[in-house]
Amino acid sequence: MRLVWNGDDWVEREFWANKDEKRSDLPSPMIIRDTAGIVSPIDGKFVEGRYARREHMKTHDVREVAPDEFTPRYVNPKRKHLNRD
């Protein structure tokens, strides 16, 4: 049995009314999980989900840093050789 989405519900393919209607090339709907919660380094509050994280960053007037914008500074003597000065 093969199911297809008819816009309202999953139905068996042979009972699908709009068989000739153009379908997406995707084999199934794309489902993206929400991000895991984090503890904010700014105020220590727990922020859970994409929307809450965007609002938290907007409230504190901050943004995420791209990996190519950040160069880590190591202070541990064992890792100081990794600094890119």
C-alpha cells in the first residue's frame, strides 16, 4: 500500500483524486527538528527552540558568529601553540 498526501490527509494512491496534479520531486515532506535548548552565556537563562533563540538574540542585540570570523585564543600553556598569531 502506497500513501500520498492529498492536501488534507494521507490516502491510498489508487483513491487519490488529483493523480495528474504535479507533485514535488521530494520523496516525502521535509521535517526539521527544533534545535536543542541552550543556557545563554549572556544572562544564564534557558533558551529552547529556534524562535526563542532568535528573539533572545534580538533582545540582546547579538548575532551568531560565522566560523571564519572567529579565531580561538588559547591561554592553556599546553594548547598555546595552536594560536594563530
